[in-house]
Amino acid sequence: MPGIFEGVMILDLSRLLPGPYCSLLFADLGARVIKVEEPGLGDYSRWNRPFWGESGIGASYLMLNRNKESLTLNLKTEEGKTIFRQLAAKADVLLESFRPGVMERLGLGAEAMLMLNPGLIYCAITGYGQDGPYRDRVGHDVNYMGYAGALSITGERGSGPVMPGVQVADLGGGALLAAFAIASALYHRRTTGQGQFIDVSMTDGVVSWLAIYFGPFFATGRAPRRGEERLNGGWLCYGTFETRDAEFVTLGALEPKFWQNFCRLVGREEWIAFQYEAGPRRDALEAELRALFKTKTQAEWLLLLNSQDVCAGPVLDLEGAVKEPQLQARGLFTSVEHPTLGTLPQIAFPVKLSATPATIRTAPPGLGEQTEAVLMELGYSGSEVARLRETGVI
């Protein structure tokens, strides 16, 4: 069954996490994704430890780049630029994550590429966007999270900010919003034939993810505080609690009916009235709640709490997540066969589409694995490819 983006060609110049995750989503849904990589180096995640066994290939690279092709191309050479323009003239999407101005200095910026191919969708993912006083600043996920205000609400009361274990700016602010914008632009082009430039700022994306905090802030003028809001530790009914065996369980009894079920189940009906307690009694009640959770093991609590509608679960590590029956039943963990590394575990496409399901068709490519094939599609002969390789163009 063809993927919904079959026939769409994406030139992906991005590296590491935001861009490759974005293009992975399209690749799983049938798009042809050509990774344009620097000869001899490629995507930096190829060389990031830990490696897969003794292969010398970064394990994170192998998780983010299935269903793609790899073309090595030196964009600092004139012949490299010529080849890139030939590809861009045929492409549907160009995805890059360089600092603003890098592609313009190469003569391959959005304006030039859209003149070459008016139907091209050119998407640039950057930390701070294409304009504003910080456009040229370097940064990473933690910096964008800090500027957006997300770190100010992450952590416990009285503590410093805590970095989330997941790269929210890279994935949520960058990759996912870029994918949504590209899909939207493809839909627009279907009826108009018009391409466009997409400016994705990972910092802007994080700000948009904070809607439930900015709403009350705009209404009251009170900035949310770390560990004091309804969903970051302020409410007794919503949090994580250590158990007798030093594991943790999650409690998400936000609605009154779930909290009532919990309190009755543990024999503490007197707590029902204090579900959203923010006054002087809150700390004492929290201490009682935490002490209660330390009377049973994680397994004992899960057996009890999941016998009723409570909204409870475990805090699993990745080993536990792989073994979790619900995730197994959903088919979230799968694999792909690699020509030299054998069976590679993979995380499946996370959404199920009934008419156009995602598929895993090919293993992550070796650096430049499809270079010759792509160039021959453009009309280059075997001898010309060999010359380009000898002169460092590919």
C-alpha cells in the first residue's frame, strides 16, 4: 500500500535530531528522503557514541534515518553546487538546519532556490528564527527551553530548574512543527502550484507548547512558579511518588471522581476535600501521601490502583518500557534488517493511519551509499562520478 507522501522528494541537509526526526516522519509515510551529507563526515549523529556494537556507527543515527538515501556532496565546490541545484529543481521539499545566512552565502538560499523551482517548499529549522536580535546566536535545546520560559516551571518547589529528559525544543518546537508546516505547504501547493519558505524557530515552538501556562499568566499577571501549579507539582492529586522498593508510581487523579476513587481505595476519605489544597495544610498532607506510598511496593500499588478508575501507572526505565504489554500490543517496537549489522531494533511510526499506514522499507544508509545512483539519475556517467569522487566533490 503506497504511503501518503509517495512521490514527494525531500532534500534533507539537516543533522543530529530536529531535522532528521522531521524527515523520518515523511520517509515512513512514503516520501523519498535524500540526505545530503558532507563527504567524509556526514550527519554528526553517525559518529556520536554509543556505537552499535563494533560498527563505529552511532546508535542514535540508526534510529533516526531508516527509509532514507545518502548522497555525499561538497557544497563549497562549484560542481557540488551545480549538482545540488539540479536536485533542487526536481525536489518538492528542501529541509535544512544551518544558522541563518549559511545557505545564502553558498548561493543556495531560499530566494535563489524558489526562483529555480517556484513549487519548492524550503523549510529552515533554527534555534531563534530568521530574524530578531538572536538570529545569529548558537544554541541547543536547553537554551531554547530557557528563553521560552519552560525551565522556569520545571522542577520542584524550592529547587533550581530541571532539564527534561526529552529534547522538547528539538522535537516539539522544531521537528514536529516543521513536519506540520511542510505538510500544510504541500497541501497548499496541491491547489496553487506555489511553493514557499518556512521559518521554524525552536524557541517559538516551545512558547506555543506553553499555552496552558501563558493563558493564566495573561489573565492574572502572575507568572507560574516551579512546583506550585496544577500540573507541575502543586496539586496533591497529580505527581510521582516513591514506593517501598525505591521505585515510583504516577498519580494523575485530576478529576474529582478519580481522586475520590483513590482516597476511598486507600482508606483516606478525609483527604477528598483537599484535592486542590494550596493553603497551610498542603505540605502536611503531601507528607502523609508520600508516607502512604512508601508502605507498598510499586507492583503492589499498581495492582491496587489499577483495580479502580484512578489514573495511575509506573515510572518505567527504557528496559521496562520495551517489556510493557501495552506498548508491545501497540507494536511500538519493531526492527529493520541492515545489510551488515543484521537486525536493528526500531521505534515504529507512532500513529496508525488506516488508509495510508507508515512502513519501514530500508535500513539507515551508509555515508554516501546512494551517491552514484542519484547522480546517474541526473544523467552523470560512471566515469564522471569517478572524477567527482577523485576531486572531492562527492
